[in-house]
Amino acid sequence: MGRAGYGELVTHTISDRASDSAGDPSEREFGQAGIALSTYRFPTGWFIVAFGSDVAAGQVKRAHYFGEELVIFRTESGRVHVMDAYCQHLGANLGVGGTVEGDNIVCPWHGWRWRGDGTNALIPYSKIGCKNNVRIRTYPTVEWYGFILAWHERHGRAPYWQPPVLPELETNEYYPLHPHTQMVNRVKVHPQMIIENAADPYHVQYVHKAANPATTASFEVSGYHLHATVNAHFGGGRASTWLTPHGPVDAKIIYDNYSLGLGVVRFPSELVATVQVTGQTPVDEDYTDYFYTQASVREPGDTGDAPTGRAAKFLALQQEVIKQDFFTWENMKYLEKPNLAPEEAHDYAALRRWAHRFYPGAQPSQSDFGYTAAGEPDPAAARA
């Protein structure tokens, strides 16, 4: 294994884990000390900060993420930027009354103009024109399938990976991802707790009232990417349902998480082929904004934008299923050393060890995942 986990690949199948019963599984996987949640609550990665449709050209939007007051604005030419909200003149909040002029955001207090890169463009009443020695912190920003993403890294270092391509959304075979299923919920939970669902198929029977238990088929973490597959049984005990008209179906659900901020879940064609996109963006140390949209394969012959038929029913069902987790998340306590069954201990521990690489210390370190000793993005991490 290379520095900071480069090249690390953790894989397991259910048969491997179930047959290994020597010793207590929690003790074996978590050790005596357990695996603590980082005291610094804002991990490294790409995070959704808005739907693209929420910020029109020339518009300013106030936001609060990563424990900071932010401003999102779109220039008149259509480019979107995310930066700290406070004008570096006297501290006015640019998200409250700020306006856009051309490619700049304008402070409502004294008219100071700021470029998208955070530099001062104009002091309208001063003979010096602008101040070249002041700058507002900015966040690398991209638009990705109708979302505005901001890169958060504690020390302001550049992204070491880019958001993934989603092949299903590159064609017209699926209904549009927006706006028919998009929602955002503010939940009292740390984003890592949401990601831990990928290691927990066993809650499906109890929280989501599945007739049969789900099981993990595979679980892998490598670099910034987590990939898991879950075997699930649909329509159990019934000859026909709207989702399983030809009888019960054994289906494989695929989970992909990219750092702790972006999640993609894929449901197979045996049900309704669907790609579900989620974002877990920390608001502060207690709350997370949970962004959610999904797109299903089109009904035969349907060329419209609004989902119809079984696709529409499945999308509506999944919107309600997602919310069923909120009650547990908002009332749970993080256990550094949980007591786990043999079938679940390995994957939970692997996920938590993987998650820890996304929390840099108070000062940049040569061992921080994703960066070279010089503080530049590490190509090795981008290949994960």
C-alpha cells in the first residue's frame, strides 16, 4: 500500500465474512479504541450547494455551508461562483443585497466590486481604482447535471479529483434529472452517517419495511470512491405488484459514493432502471442539507419530460423511502465502538477508516490524502 492509502482496495463478499466467526467481530475490526468521528466535521470533497436552476444569470443567492456564510452568484455571461460572503472592505454580507454587474459581484454598502476569483475589481469612489492586496476566499465550482458543486478543502487546496460522468444522463433514454424529483431536506445528522447506509443493508427490512432481508454482495473502497452492491428481494409473497408485475424479483442495487459529499444509487431494469443522485452537504457541526434527485428510464414511446407510468410511481416511491431514514439519523448517537454482527462488522469498519482520509488536520500535512508534499493535487489519488 502506498502513502496515505493510495492503491488500497478493500473487497469482501458475504460468504467471506459470515464464515469468519473467530473472536468478537467488533473487537477485531474496530480495536479496543474504536473508530472516532473526526473532531473536524467538514470533510474534503465536492458538495452540492444549490440546484443550478436556483441561480439565474445575474442572480445572487445566500448560503451557509461548512460552518461558513457563503454567497453564490452567476455572472451575466452565465458562469457561477461560490465565495465567502463577507466583503473585505468593512464586512458587509454580499449575499444580502449584493448585485451582479457583468462578471463581478457588487457590495450593497459601498459598491466595491469583486471578481469570481475573489480579487477586488473596483472601488468606485477611490483614485486607486482597486486594491490588489485583498482577496475573498473562493471555492472551486462546477455545474454537474443540474447541480452547483463547490469543492471544500480545509486549507483551500485545489481539487484532486473531478465529479464522475453518469452515462445514463448523457443520453435521452432517461427522463430529465430535474425538476420533477428534486428536493432538499435539512437533517440533524453528520454527512458521514448518511454514507454509512452503504454498509448497512440490514436496516432495509426494518426501516423500509421490505418483506425480505437485503444482503451485501460486495463492498469496495479505493481512493475517494466507495462501491457496494446489495442483493434485494422485491415483491416477496405476492404473485404480482405494480413494481413486480411478473412476480417476485431478485435485484442488485449498486451504491457509489465519491468522498462523503456525492452519492449515486442505481436500481436495475428488473424493477425500473433508475439513477438516484444525492448530496450530503454539511451546514454546520449539527445539520446537513440532503439534496436528492433521480431519473428513470423512459416509458415506451414517451418523449416528454415529466415521468409517467411505472417510472413516475417508482420515483414517487423512492422519494418517500428516502425520508424514512431521517427519524433514525436525527435521534441517533455515534458509537465509536459499535457492537456489530459478523455479517456487518468488516464493511462498517472499512467505511469508517476510508472516511477518515477526508478530514485534514489543523495544519496541512504531507500525509493528507490527495495531495503531494508540495500541497499540489496528487495524480495518484485522482486515479482511484
